[in-house]
Amino acid sequence: MFRGLARLFRIGQWRHYVGTDLQGNCYFEIPYGLEYRKSRRTVKYAVDKEWSDYQPNDMPPQWSAWLRRTRTDAPTMQELQGEAQRVARLQQNVARLRIAYADEKRRIAEDNTRLLSQDQRLPAPTSQDTLNRAKQPEVAQAASAQIDALPAQPDFIPQGRDGRTGYPGQLLPREPTESELEFERKREAMARSPLVGLKPGTEADPGWKVHDWTPASRRR
């Protein structure tokens, strides 16, 4: 009763009352005597017990920051309620994800069990199946030998007047025309190096040979 009256009339310690959190803890800021610029911030827990028994989660982090002077303004009740709602939504989402993860894990385990049971129900290979698998290389080798024994196909197949053959995409090579042959001869002549005639023993001078040369002395 006296505490309620002191809080109502703001006398004694309650004169320096700052605020309350959602757990019912009350926070105070008491000045240091004549040092009005300094103050002492303290908390009065709703449940009285030994200081060593209090846990960090007994106090909201906003009020804890205010007590440590890492926060200048005291948190409001609206801020504390909004933070509590956010934490509640986060916990619900985490619980929902855990349930979904457990369901997915159980479904994967059931699928693996079903596949394993299906593999176990498959009939065991018989001796005939083993014999057939052993004969597979021999059958493949015999088929390859039959293919090699087939007569070779001609490189070109005679074509009709329309230039088409009996197989799609196969055409006979045609003889080059005189103009194409002349163009090829000119191209080879132009590609030939002009220094070919300067080499000894070439077509330009087949009798030319290298001779020793001694420079003559100059007359004065």
C-alpha cells in the first residue's frame, strides 16, 4: 500500500521512476547528491531474489542497454510490445520450419525404405541370365565380323541427268572445265616465288654454277 502511494505521489525512490517493462520490473535514475550531472541507474525486479539468481533474459535488452548507458533514452511500452510481437512471429516461423523439415526428413526415409523393399523383391538372376550375359561379347564379335564381310560400297554412285543419286546427299564429282584448269595454272604461277630463277641449277639457268671471286687491287 505504501509503495503504491509513493509511486502515485512520486515521493522517495519513486520520485526518480523512469519506466516499467512487460515483466513488471521498475527502473529508476537517481542523481548523485550535488553532482546533478551524474546519476545512478538501477532496477527493481518484480520478483525479489538473490542477485546471483537473476538471468540475462529476466530483463529486456532495451532496458539493459539503458542501464549500461549504451542507450540514452529509455524504451517506451510501445517499443517493448512491438519487439515482443516480432519475437513471437519469429518463434512461430522457426517452429513451422522445424515441422516442415521433420516431415521432409520422414518422407525421404519412407521413400528410401520403399525403394529398398522393391529392390529386395526383384527375382534373383538365374543361370540362364548369367549365360546370356557371358555370351554377349561373342554375339557382338560375330555381328562385327558379318559387317566386315559385306561388300564395300562404291565411293560414288552413278547419277542421273538431274545430278541426283540413289542416296540422298551423294553426288558424283564432275570434270573441271577448261576455264577452271586455266585459272588453276595461273594461280600456281602467281604463287611461285620470283626468286626461283636466281637459284643455281634451276630452269632459268641450269648451267650456272658458283665460282670463286677475288677482288682486284685498286690502282693509285
